[in-house]
Amino acid sequence: MSSIADFTEVFTLNTFAKPPSADFQLNFLRDIQWLLESSSYTSTYKFALLMALANLSIESGIDDNSPHTISYKQLAEQFIQLYWLQALPFAAQNEDSILRQSATKGQASVITLILNLQSDTQQTSLNKARTSDAKQWQSTISKVARVIKTYPAKHLQSAENNNNREFMYFYDAKSNEIVLKPGISYCLSRFSKIINKLCQQYWSDFVRKNSHNQGYFSDDIDLKQFLFQQPRLYLGKLQEVLIDAQHGQCFYCHKPLKEDAKNRTEVDHFIPWSKYPVDTVHNFVLADHSCNNRKRDYLAEEMFYEQWLVRNQRYGQTIEAEAQSQNLGFISNRQRSETVSQWAYQLAVEYEDLVWSPHRGLQIIEPGLLPNLRGF
């Protein structure tokens, strides 16, 4: 005879096993629109928090109605990633041209904490700062986590006139984590590209309108590029790490990699940076300039996804060990990289996206050719 506990377990599994309904997803998007349009902003923190929650929901691998718990320290790491370049001078010739991220007097405290970390570690590279002084890094993580808990996490779901909609989570001042409600993690990951683009636009507008920043801008400045551009300068050192795993060949066309002016070797994000803007060492591959330039922000066709999984299975530990030995500081978590890849290809299937091939160009993705995607 089944017990009440058994019934409760079955009920719970059935409740969370399916994705949230279409109506739930539509209401989520409406609430996101309300949040961005109706909130009052004293800093850029709310935009950063939304983007961080979306990134961590992608990493969770949740593809159903399950709730999801995220610690403030996880959010702090995302905040540092988002704000790192923005803590560098906007004008190269003016060291004091750090863009103001707060509408109140003084600089946003997260920027100040990052500036202190850069000064203490004498590093402007995030990856090197992460590994050069572990104690200082963890101290900064803890301080940023407290800022997130005290300000944006408390006020994210509030708008003007004390209008509050706790549609994503219930705020608990005593807890060191946020528990996303059932279905929210699914929606954040599914609609992450929309959320990120909206947040980047609102973020850029906030910084541009700040009176303290006006003197740094010209009419043709691409502020969004400065705030959110990908830092590519340090990727060259990864060539030494990846070259043996690829037997000296381009990951896509398999031609020998050569260092020449016309077709130089380049480091490519297998899952494009535009889809998931966090560097993980297992996501990188080497490509010649021609392939890298033509692939751009597309996913590679299905056969390369399987090839990438096999490479990481065979050489993942070696790649991670060599990256650590050279103190490159990239996040090294194979499971994290592969969870993100599943999310990216799953969405491509659902949206019937184009994928790129060096031989056939762009074509609609073929689900039957993909290995081990959740939901297949």
C-alpha cells in the first residue's frame, strides 16, 4: 500500500518533470518587461543581477519546472566578470576616466572593490587576478556577495511607489542564497539572450545619461561595445595548451595550422561568446582565421559538437592541467562547459537555428545528428 510520502514524492516529481506552461513563460516575459520599464535605478546593479541569474540558470542544466538555489558568492563571481572591464579607464590617456555606475554621490561599491582587487594584485587581467592571490580573490567575492544581498537582490523585484512583484524569488534577508521559484530558472535560461540584450541596452543608457560621464563621450562612441566587449587579448596563450589536443590542425577544416599573415591561428569559442559570455577553458578550440571568421557567432554543425565532446573526454584533464600550470586563470570545469553546450544546441533545435559548416556554409540544424542532448 502506498504511503502519503510516496504519493507526495510522485506528485512532486510529476509537478517539476515538465517545463512550465506557455502561459507561465509569457507571464514571465511580461514581468521582465515590467521590471525593466517600471523600476527606478540608482545604479546598474539590477541589470547585472538579472544577467547573472540568467547565466547561472544556464549552468544549472535545469530544463523543467524545478526550483533552483543560487548562492550570493556564485552571483558575486558573475558580477566581477561583468564589471571587470568597466573598472578600467574609459579613455586610455586618462586614468581617472572610470565610468560612474551610480546615480548617487560616489562610485558604485562593486566597482570600487574591483579597483582595489586590481591594485592589490597588480593585475588588469581578470583571469590572472583570480589565481594570483587566492585569499584576496575570496575576500573580494565575499564583499561583493554582501553588496548584492543588501541592495539589488532585495530591491530587484520592486518598482516605483513600492510596487513589488516577487515573481522570481522571495527575498530572505537571513539567507546566503536565492531560491528561484519553480519554472523561473527554465525561463531565465530559455530567454537569456533577450534578457541580456535588454539589460545591456538599459545599462548602456544609464551610464550614458550619468552626468559625471558626459565629458568622456562623443556622438559616435559605441558605449555598449566598451561596456560588454569580449576581452580577446589574452587568448593567444591558449594556443600552446590546445595545439597538441588538436594534432596541430584546425578544429573545423582539419588543415594544418600555420602562423602566417594570411591565415593565422586563432582561438575560437566553440559555444560563441554572444550566446554565453563566460570563458571556460574547455570551450576553446583552435581554428585558422578563415574558419573562425566565417563561423562568427553561429554554432558549428552537429558533427563538430560530437567531435568537441570526444576531444574533451580524451584531453580535458590535460587541457585543464596545462592551463593551470601556466596560471592562465580560466574557469576549468568540463561539466559546466558541457551543460552550457547542451543548452545552446537544445535551443538551436527548438528554434530551428542555422549552424555553420566549413564545407556547406549555413544550414538548418538537424536534431537527429546530435548526440545525447537532454530531451532527445
